[in-house]
Amino acid sequence: MINRVVLVGRLTKDPELRYTPSGVAVARFTLAVNRSFSNQQGEKEADFINCTVWRKPAENTANFLKKGSLTGVEGRIQTGSYEGQDGKRVYTTEVIADSVQFLEPRNSNSSGGDRPQQQQPYGSGSNQNNQYPSNQQNQSPNQQNHTRIDEDPFSKGSGPIEVSDDDLPF
């Protein structure tokens, strides 16, 4: 049996981060995913899909994504039910995310187009090096993992890149 979901869409509002009584982070958000076809009036429609992510990825999601962020989600569908205030059974469907991908720089425009000339770093503080969120836990400030996006590692040299068969994973 297979239960896998892959979605790409935009957040409808900022993620909501909470912690369980035992201290486990959980973030909830809704992803607007455009349908690939138009309705009878020629308008594009979207599905609004509730997503939940746990632990460190939940904290990263809450810290680095906001309303309108283009986001990729991979996970599984989970259904459930509860008794509503009116006594009727309420059925729920949500995606439990294993992976949440940040698909655009934090301060980019949602209109698309070319990459902004200068991008602000993820995170806070006055650090001028561009960095992306890391999945490493308990990372001290002296062990930051920096990725500079204004330096192209392939720009030095105009010749072909030499790759031997031993370097390939297949």
C-alpha cells in the first residue's frame, strides 16, 4: 500500500507553530495548490490543503515561511474525525509532511521573474553572508553552514567539467 503526496503551492497565511506538552514542535499551515485545468468560465481554481509538520522541520517552516511563500511538501494523507460542538461527527483530511521545501528566497517577490540582485539572508541578525536553514540541531553560532548564492562555483574556467565514471553514483 502506498500513501505518498507531493504538492507545490503557496501558503495562505503564516504557519502556526505550537508545542506539545512534552515539548515537541508542530506547525500547521494551508497550502493553496492550483489545479492544472480551468473551470467553465475559463478561471483557474485552487485546492486548499491542510498540512502538518513536526519537530525541527516545523520550527524551520514557522521561522522561514510566511503567507504567499512558494513551498513544496512531501508526505502522506491522514484522515481523522472528532465530535463537533453541535454533537455531529466532523471528518478531517490533512497532509502529514515528511519534508517541507522552501522554493524561493525569503525576501523575493511572489511575482516570479528574474532572481533579485541582492537577497537578504535567512534567519536574523546582522550577518551579511547568505545562509539557508540547516537541518542540524543544536548548531552553535561558530559552526554556521554558509552557502553563498552570489558565487557560482562553475564560473571559474570556460572549459568542460571533467567527471570520471568513478564519481557517478550509478
